[in-house]
Amino acid sequence: MSDNQLDNKSHGWSALFSEPMSELVQRYTASVDFDKRLAHADIAGSLAHADMLAAQGIISGSDLAAIQQGLERIRGEIAAGRFDWKLELEDVHLNVEARLTTLIGDAGKRLHTGRSRNDQVATDIRLWLRDEIDAIVQLLQQLQRALMAVAEPNVDTIMPGFTHLQVAQPVSFAHHLLAYVEMFARDQERLRDVRKRVNQLPLGSAALAGTTFALDRERVARTLGMEGICQNSLDAVSDRDFAIEFCAAASLIMVHVSRLSEELILWMSQNFAFIRIADRFTTGSSIMPQKKNPDVPETARGKTGRVVGHLMGLLMLMKGQPLAYNKDNQEDKEPLFDTVDTVRDTLRIFIDMIGGQRNPETGVLEGGIAVNAPAMRAAASRGYATATDLADYLVRKGLPFRDAHEAVASVVRAASERDCDLAELPLEVLQQFNSAIGDDVYSVLSLEGSLQARNTLGGTAPGQVRRQIARHRQRLGD
């Protein structure tokens, strides 16, 4: 008998086939090279399944003890890097099962009673993804704290707010950063919501129709800490909505990171010079010695397309599949795994890049973003950022807003012709456009006056920004 025939026998379907699987097909269809990262989840699911089988009298107590001892030994071998992964055994499930049978004999063969690889892999992915979601939620929390660490000392730092990348109105730099805190807070909420649908138990659905054994699926769900049970066996083994939904939430995280990256890239350029990023997050040029390139934000911006691409790939993977399980679903793992790795690594490096690292000896944050407040203020002074404030001032003097808007446009033209800011125009010049303008207009036209005037919930007035920081600190448990 050939090696391939021996290997087919270990799969349990060799009696049906007249020839062994070719080596090329083995390599083409095998998944063990990437799905072995599910080993911890696979063992956890198997232990819960075995415990239930014994409680239901389907296997003996001695079989359960042998299975538990064997699986713990395998867990140790994998952790120590001593486990012999075999390509011919196709996937993580068959590798673990084959090793278990070698260790404990027939008891290992009884473990698969009442289940299929179809419901087994669906369970493994859910268990693994549940833990990864928890880790990413914590990283999002840390990233929000990093942004807050930069925001808090910069409540009174004035920068230009932009629309269409044109100077629009002055805003607090802290207010600008808190916009990203809001985005990442929503990302946390989405992931927590996705987790509820991830944390459902498919195990016990078997191949597609359920099983003839009297399983206690509720017991398995309790053992594994799952919030519910997949109610339809066909859906349970073939559903990958939870993976798609996670990748959609992950894509939004990366879109938010990419938007922040674009701003960091602009802000650290010589034309803006609003911030400086620590040297360990930048690179030089092979030909231009003066360059410091923002490689981390640029890479993150690029990796966003990678994650969104994985989402599209999973949607296309599922769109034409009839019920129930199909081999196509093996292709769900690599994009899902890479999405998790990319999001997790990106968040980790952004936490350090933005907030810095705490010195273990002094407890002081070091590195992170260095803010150039004078450059921000100078930029806010250009572009007539307080023009809207002048229009609002005229409205309070009784002018209809549309008329005020037109009058201010003329004032801006006059300032442009004189190459000066609105606040630098003499009062007599301003009064040429509307006689109601008085000396009090200059407090309105100042950058600080503009910020203070926007003292409504969600506005950029320093008092409002400090209240938002306090709200976020309470929400984050700080």
C-alpha cells in the first residue's frame, strides 16, 4: 500500500476510492499551513465535546480521562513547537486527531462521535475570532487613550479646521483629535456587537443535518462560554456571515486609521510642519539626505486597501454557494487571519507612535507626537478663518444671514487686496461694508474669540472640549 493510501485511510474514506489522492491535489487542498493557528481553539472545542459525550453516556469516563490527558499533552507539544504537523493530514483537525489516536488509541477515535469537521471548523473559527475581537477592542481602547494623551495638553492649541482641504474655521487641536476618538469608540461598539453573533455554537450540527446521538449542545455552549446555539444545522455549518461582518468592522477601523494617517502625513510635511513624529517611525531617503518620510502612516494607508480587499474576497467567496458546507469555505481563513493580524499590528504601532511609550523608571511618556503650536496658529491666521464669525456678528446686529454672507465676502476681498487678515483691517474700512460694525468686532475676529463663541454641545470651545475629554475619560474607565 502506498503512503498516500495509508494517508487516505487515516482520513476515514479510503474504502470508497480506487486510487490515492495525488500529491499535487494534497498540496492544493491542504490548509494545515495556515489553519494550525486554530489549534488552541480546536483543542478547547474537543475538550468541551468530550466532556458532553461522557456526561451523556456516549463515551466512558475512562475514555474521557484519556482524551483529556492526550489533548493536554498535544497542547503542550504545540506550545513548545514540538508538534509534527503533517501536510498529508490536510488540516489542523486531522493532525490533532491523528496525534491523539497515536497517544491514546481507540479512545481518540471515539472523540469524533456526533460531530463533523464541518461543525468543528465553524466552532474553531468562532472561538478563535472571539478572542481576537477581545484583543482588538482593548487595542482600540489604548489608541483612544493615546489620542487623549495628546489632546489634553492641547485644548487651547489653535489650528485651522479644513473643508475641501481649504482653511475654513479655527478649531482646537484637541477637538480635532477627539473626532478620531469618536470614530474608534464606534469601532469598539461595532466589534462588541459583532462578538455576540460570533459567539454562537455550531458544534452538534454535524455534517449538515444534525446527528442521531443525544447530544447536549447547551452544555457545550456553557463550557465554552458561548452566548447561544446555532439553531439550524444547515446554516450552522455553512454560515460565514460572522467572518464577513467582522471584516466589515475591521475595514472601518482601517478606514479611520487611514484618514488619520493622511492627516499625519500632511501635518508632518514641511509645508504644514504642525507635528513631528518620533524618528523611530520614519525613514530616510536613499538619495536625499534631508528627508524624513512618514513610512508608518503611509504603510497603514496602504494596508487599508488590503483589509477592504479581504472583505470583498469573502463576500465573493460566499455569493454563489448552495447549502450546506462546500470546500470553497477553506478560503475564508487566510483573509480572515490576515485581517486580524493587519488590524492588530496597525493599532499597536499607532498607539506607540501617537502616545509614546511610558518610561518604566520615570513613568513619563516618551516619544509620540510632538506638536508645533505656533505653526498651527500661523496657519489658522491665514485663509480668513474667522469670516463666518464676522457674518454671525452682523446677523446679531440685525442683518439677514444671506446679506451678511455677501457683505463679508466683500470684506474678505478687501483684506485680500491689502494682503492682511480680517482683524488687521481698520474699523473705518470695515464700517464701509456695514455701519453697524463697532469696536467689539475685533474680539469676534480673533482666533480665541472664534473658538470661545462655539460654546455649544459638540463645539470647539475649550470648555466644551474639556467636558468631552472628561466624558471620554469616564467612558474609558480612567
